[in-house]
Amino acid sequence: MIISNLGMVNSSETKTTFATVSWEDHDFPDQELVFDISGSEPERPQGVDVPSTDAFLAACFPLAAVHGETRVRIEGQPCAMLVEGLYTAHAWWTNWGGMPSPVPLIETLGRTTRRTPTAPRRAVAFLSGGVDGLHMLMRNRLLYNRDDAAYVHEALFIHGFDIGKRARDPENGRYGMMLRRLQPVVADLGLRLIQCRTNLRHLPSKPGFWEHRHNGAALAAVGHSAVFGSAFLFIGASWPTTHQVPWGSHPAIDNLFSSQRITVIHDGSRFSRLQKVRDLARWPKALAALRVCPASAGLRANCGECEKCLRTRLELLAAGIGETEAFGPSVTPGEIWNATVLESIGDRVIFYEDLIEPLRARGYRELCDVLECKMRLFGTRPSGVI
């Protein structure tokens, strides 16, 4: 793989960086990878008027690795910390299985003068409207004082990961709808919302690779592109420490996508999913903005019927929340589970196991019987391997 022709176009409101991605060992067409950033700070530190080499390397290295490219050759000089981290991440992926070896060799073209940021380090987090990110921000406000370096002042909202991931369907209407739904949360926390658009998911990948291996590096890539100066970059944990599985965003992996400028932090893995929902029950604005649905649900935040939506409705019910603006009624009749064609829940059984006791205590015995049947049916099937 060759990453070349790195460039940047600045305007008063937007920073667009781009690069050409070419394949050497596969007959894939050349593509332009773009990061489009709006709403960042108006005054940029000295030395940020060049594209982030780190962003393009973090974004593309996993794809080069899964397709078995011999090398990744990139113009410019990425941070040595990130290069070493990517090699280590590949070692983890290889250990988990499904990753070709040997590791692609990272080659650089030319050298650039890397300026050390002089401004104070600050904190930035990702915000999608999901349980993990909202809980992370809620905890951030409880843990840190406003003047602390880890106190999050900016949030990144991405178009092109789940919303707009398909080139044929940009879902601009849904993206705008979620921006509006998140505004009360943004105002409540006093955040500056930075909009990030990328076509990273339009590059050649493999089924399951995005969620099982790639998304942690992709989040870090957006952060490297969007954030000026030195920062902590918070990623909300998906899985609890009690049940870690091979996943694209993982506590052993995410920090490896750091540079000397951007420190990536995988945050919140000590909490179970149900604990997070129970905590969010005290924050009505977050519940109203909640979006967990991976499907294209039109102008709805959640379809309400896919596996993740149904599971979240159960979590809300187990937490004592009978109805929300995001989902309507939390109760899910057993017939829905029998009528809906579910994907294999595999490792997600851990989330359902946590729900049985509180749901039975609330009198939903028939529903629990249906869930336990589904858990027996799907729980032994493998997942998490490419």
C-alpha cells in the first residue's frame, strides 16, 4: 500500500485533509481518503498547517494488514510511537486469529520537522449518542474539575462510520437529525461539538473486520486529524473487564494508536452495560438522545427491532425505565424475539445474562424464559474472529 499526495485545504470553518491510497499487492482501484473537520478551535497552534500523517497511517494500516500487503509506504514522517504501536497492535491481532502475517513494513518518504505542541494538553471525546460514550462523558464530569487537563471540552461526532458508511447512501438527513438530538446533551455538558466526515469505510475491507479489528484505529485516526495541539482522546469502552473479547476497540489495543501528541484512552471498561444504563437513568437528556442502532433507520434514531435495539430496550426495562423518547416503550413482548430473525448473539450473551435477574424481579418471567431459550440457542456460537 502506498499513501501519497497528502494535502490540506483550509477555510474559515473547515479543514479538509486528503491522501491517495494505492494498493501494490491487490488489484483495488486507487482511492482518495478524506477527513473533513468542522467546528474545531478557531486559532490553531503553530505547525498544524500540514496534513496529519499519523491520521492516514492509523486509518490505513489495518486494511493493509488484513489484505496482506507487504508494506505501507507513506509520505512524510509519522510519529515513531504510533509506528511501534501499530506493529504491536498487529501482534495482538495475529494472536487473536484471522490476520495474515508477516506484518506490513511501514516505510516513510522524506522527513518533516515535528513541532512539540506548547499549548496545555486538553481532553477530547467521541460522541455518537450511544450508551458507552454518554456514560463516559457523565463520569468525566464527576471525576474531573473544569480546569483539569482530562476534563472534556470538545466532542467529535463522525459521519461515515455507522451513519453514512455506504457510498451509495450518505444518510445526510439522519446525520442532521442526530446532530439536533444531541444538542441538549452538548449544551448540558458545555461542549464544543466538532463534526468529522470521512470516507474511510469506502476503502476495501472484509466482512466483520470493521467491528472486530478496525474501529479503534479508525477512531484514533479521526482524532489525529481533528485535534490540534496535545490532547487526551477518550474512547468509551464497549466491553466490561469481566468479559473482554477480541474487538476493534479494546483496552489492550486502543492506547497503541497514540502518538507523542495524542494520548488515546480506552475509558469505562470497569462498568457493565447494565450499570451504565442505570447511571444514565439519572440523566433524562441523555436518555432522550440515545442512539444505539447500527441500521439505517431513516430519520429515526433507532429502528427498535434489531438485536442491539431490543437489547437496549431490555436494559432500560431492567433499570426501571418504562419508556423513553429514543425507543418508546421499553417492554419487549416475547413474540418479538421469536418473530425477529436475530443475528448470532455469540459473546453478547454476557449482556443478556446480566438482565435475567433484574427482569425476573420486576415480574417479566415469560420474557426471561424466551431470552434464556435464545441464549441457549445462540450462546455457544463463536464470534469475534475474522
